[in-house]
Amino acid sequence: MYGENSNFNSIEKYRPFVYWRDSGQSADEVYEQVRLSAVAGVGGFIPIPVNDKSMESEEKCESLKRFYEKLLPASAEFGLAVAFTLDECIEQTVVRAEDNLWEDDIRSRKLVRHIHYCAQDENVKWQVFPGKLLSVIAYNEERDEVIDLRDHIENENVVYKLPRGNWRIVQYVSLPDHDSDRPNILSREASESYLEAAYSMFADLFDCYIGSTITHVYYANLAFKAVNRHDWCDSFNEVFETRYGFDPSPYYPYLFTTDGNNAPRYKALFSDCRARMLRDGYIAAVEDFAKKKGLSLIGTLSESKSTQCSPIMGDALLNNTATPGAVLDRGYLYGINSVKVAAGAAFGRAKRDIFVELYRGYKDKSYEIMMRDAAHAFARGANLPALHLPKPSESNQELASRLLRFTGAMRTCLENGRQVSDIAVVYPIYYLHSRVNMYSADISGFEYSDTPADADYMSVINSICLCAGHDVTLLHPDVIARSAHAESDRLRLVGMSDEGGFRIIVLPAQRVASLACMRVLRDYFDAGGRIIATGELPTKAFEFDPSDADKNDKEMVAISEHIFGKDALDSSVMKTYCKNTSESGGTALFLYFSKTGIDGVSMVSSLDLRRALASFKIGFDVFAPQMPKYETTGALNASFNEYTRLGLLKHLPDGGMFNHIHKRAGEKDIYYFANTTNRVCRTPVFLRGTHVPTCYNPETGGKWHEKYEYVSVFGKAYTRFEISMRPTTSLVIVSEGGGERKLAIDPSSLRDCTEEALGNKL
């Protein structure tokens, strides 16, 4: 297999970024490390401030500036790039400088709740608390009754005679967050002011390097960081009313309670509004800032596993649209889920670059583990890597060079391609939003929120990729509602080519969903489309108007029933699964939960999903029937403490997994296969269409041609060949000429390999 060698440098034009922590090196030491880095294959640096908890943020910023003073001229001499890092120490320095002017325009805000528990028939006279008053209500939890008291404020006091019952009066106030020194990421204006102030600290040094040596703006760990994730904004109510058409003030109690028939919808709207304010606030501001400076933007959100994103960082798919980014953090495979989220965001916005931060905080930095995780990231969709590596030295230069060569080669292979997959998974973000419950508690450290017990979408993705052996694209429901249309048995997004389109839609469990998205899926089903739903069907519409609370829900129930049938919505019906068909041949399957994952979330077994996909009898983009298969356990979704306690390798019987991805760039098809298991993978591979495949080993630069033949699978022409991949190896297959567009061959004249492509009988 590894016969003919060629110079892989012909496609290795990209040299990755590496992270470099300031540790007070001298100018000569910095120069020497830049030289060694250039020799090793580094393309640029993302500077990180000194890690010294005894230093104040202002001291760290000064040290960082001195580091740039040494790094920039050396990097310019060797032709290496440098990023402007928007670190937390810069945020703190800017906000504290504003404090000295007795101003709070930039500082972040938090939502504060004040509660007065009332006696029976009490005549209330209660002070209005300082801050931006967002809501003041009387709330009877037993009757789910709310009385808006904004018209009952007299001389800075709430004055009201309560009716009989068990009442409490609550004020909700937006205040500057003096517990943490951060900019207000929900405000565009505050974020712009922060970014300009941050740049001004380095402007005298940066101006002559901008656009030449300084090429990128970098941010990391973007999240809601107020205590208990109470980040808020003074303008929240105005933004909410403009977007959703009604005043949110009377409905603030539902943020802190699960009671009330419509509480999930109010929660979903509040969470969606906050997520969009982050997207239209800091993310839009830093995107515009980078463009004005002529720089590229890279960055990552917080919480690398990305399963329960709403309370931590809003809408992870939406907030990845400016600069799709993922991070593998602290240990082997932790964060792998975030790559699919970033890749889905890129696909929905027709972006090509998917940034990935590799090896952050890793304790075990063996070459094998580092190669495996890089391969995982590329096979999930990433193509723009930045690496945390040991300091370059003569002793570790070979190790660094191998990693840099591999990641650089993969970047070059995958940089311009757009993902090709047959299966789209609908992001259940509105259901995740509807399950957010705010709280007040004394907590230190990272605040993990429990994933809802039926939020199975990450398990669905992992089951399809790792057990069924098919790639998926995660799509935001807004993208489907805005850009998708049914065309025969395919769902196409605007701009998709004639041979493109999704052939199967998977709807993970979600009670609350986008009605606009479900209307598109109904049309797709009626046109002959195939849909799989897991665990729970939508019955509540995200689009909600308190003046007519049931209207959209009735339509949502009707759509779910139309697609999946009455039995699927009837909790008294007990079946293995439910199947429904449309007049035009559309098929919908509803699969019941059959297992509980390690993360505590209910899930459909991987084997059941594999069987459901096979039952459609369609020719998938790629078949690798003898690939190593992984039965999803939920381990990849667990919080870090649980993740490490369980020991991931116990749930990976072969130490890794088999992944693949297909990207198309113009007339070129690029397929990438990664075998990170501990055993040799030997399998026939079937690629849809007629290809002349050329194989590459991205680690060694080897190039060869496998023996191939054209065969028939489900009545379509496929290219069949054999692969044999050693443990922890990668394979790139390139086909020029556009695959299924290349040759017009009558499939009936070809050998039928349908049974072989399907593999073991299910």
C-alpha cells in the first residue's frame, strides 16, 4: 500500500499557528525560539500572557507588550505571523481603567433579583432598588399568576394592596457586575469601546506590523461569566420587544422557576434573546474590528463539549457563525463534540475555515495521543489548526516537526472544501433554551449546568458517525427555515449544487421547536423526504405570543402528527418504533429511547439508529462496511469531572474510533479517513460516483494509486477499492473531476455490490 512516494510538500503550503506563553524570555531567547520554530514548520504565533496569579492584570499587560516587542521583529525577519490576543488580562485592565474615571459604560452587567415575601392581605410599601429596573411584579406561584406593578411605583417605592393568596413581590434589576472586571459582551457599543481601548494599549507597537506580521485577532473562552451565569444588559427589554413583539417585563419570574404552563416558552425566548445579543454584541463588534484592521478573526467559545450550551454561552451554533471555532481541552477527546458544532455553523453560513485549538491543558502529550486528537478534529470538520506545543528546542524539534507537518498538510488539503454529507441533524437549540433555569447560589469555579435528560443530539451525532459510519451536518433550525427547500426527496439549501442536498433529516428529541423549521420539514416529507426523530416529538412552538398562547402549538402538534403519525404522539401506545409515509413516498420513523447514557441523558441505541438509516435503502456518499464501530455511551458528552472519573478509554475498547469526512472544492473531491484505534482497519470503501482516486499519507507524504473498479450500489454507480490502515494513521483520497459528474456509466452494466456495501446484516 505504501509503495510509491512523492513529495507531499507540493500541497503542504500552510504552516500552523502555535501558542506561546510569555515567560519573561530575553530578546535573544525569543529570537532563537522563533528561529527554531520556523525550522520546525511553524507559521505563526498566538501569544499568551504570563501565568502568574500573583501579578495584577496591568502588570501582565505590560509584560505581554514587552513580549510583543521581542516577538514581532523576530517573526518579521523569519516571515512568521503573529496574532493580537484579546486576553482576560486586557479586559480587566481596560475595565479597571474606566473605573478610575468613575464610569461603568464598558463594564459587564448582571441580573439581580430582590424578593419580598408577603403576608396575607399585606399593604406593601417597598423600596425600588438601585440599577436599571427591568421588572417588578407580584407573583403567585400556586396559581401561576403575575401582576405587573410598574404602574404602582410612588416616590421610589412599590405601593400595592395585595389580593388574598400566597404572594411575593419581586424586582429584577440590571446592575454593573463589580464581582468581575469584564466588558459587556451583550452590548455592541460597550464591546466596540473595549476593543478600541484594548488596541490603543499596543497601538504604538502594532501599527507598523498590522497586515504584514500581525495577521489575526484571537479571542478565547467567550462565555457568560457572571456569578451563576447572570450576565444581562440594561437594554435587554427593548431588544426583546423589538425581536419578539411583546414586553418581557411581566415574565421574568419564569427565568427562575419550572412552574407554569408556558414557562418553557418564556425561558426559550429569554435565552434566545441573550444568545442573539451576544452574537450582535461582542461577536459582531470583534468581527467588524478585525475587518477594519485588515485582519483575520479566530476564536473559541467556552465549554468545549458544547452539549448544554444555553446557560454557559448562549447558542453555540449561532455564536460560531462569525469565526467557527472548536477546542480540544485538557485530555484525550474532550471537546471533540465542539468540532461538529463549529463545522455546522460554517456550513450554514457557507464559510470554509473551521478553527480548532488543539492540546489546550493536556497533561499527557505523547505523540500518539496528539496525532489521534488532531486526526479526530480534521475528520469532524476542522481545517484551521492552532497547537499548544512544548517550547521548541533541538531535542523536541523532530516531534514538533512531525505534528506541524501533518497538521499543515491537512490544512492545505481541506482548506477550500465544503462538507458533503447526506444526513442533516437539526440543532435542538430552542428546546435547550427552554430548559434553562436560573438560580442563585454560592459557587466557585466553572459552573456546569446539567444537560436536560432527553437532550440526545450529541449522542445521535456520535451514533451516526461512529457506529452507522456516515457523516452528518448539524444545521440550525433558522438556517433550515430561511434557506432550505424541498426538492423531490432532498432538502437543499440555497447555493447547493444540483447533485447536492440532504437525503435524510434527523430530528433529535425536542418538545419545543421552531415552527418555521417544522413547516419546511413537513414540505420535505410531503415531497418524498426521509426523516428520523428520536425520543420525543415537538409539541410546543418556539414562536410564541402570550395573547394567543395555543395557536402555534396546535399547528406544531398537527405537523408532528402529519409527519410521524398519531401513534408517535400518543403516550399510551407502546411500539418498537413508529413509521409513517406520505403519498409521494416520504418516510418518517420515530424511534423511542432505549438506553441511558453515561452522561445521564436518554438515548436511542446506536444500533437502532444504524438499522433505521439502512432501512431507507439509499446510496450514501461513503460506505466503509468493515470499519471499526463504536457503540455510543454518552462518555463524550459528560462534564470534565465525570469524564475523567469514568476514564474514557474504558468506553473506547480499541482506544479510539474511525471517522471520515468528504469535502468538495470546485471540481475536486477530497476524502479523509482517520483510524485512531489500536488495530488495523481493513475495509472496502465505496465512494458514490465514478472517481479515479489518488491516495496520500499526510504524515509521510507518500502517494499511491489503489486498484479500483466501478460497481453498482442501490442502482447507482460507485467507485470501490480496498484500504488497509494501521493504528493511529490517516488517509487522504483526492479525486479530480467532480465524482458523480465525471463519467456517465450505466449502473445496470456494473457488478452489484449493494450487500457488500451494507456490510453485516442488521
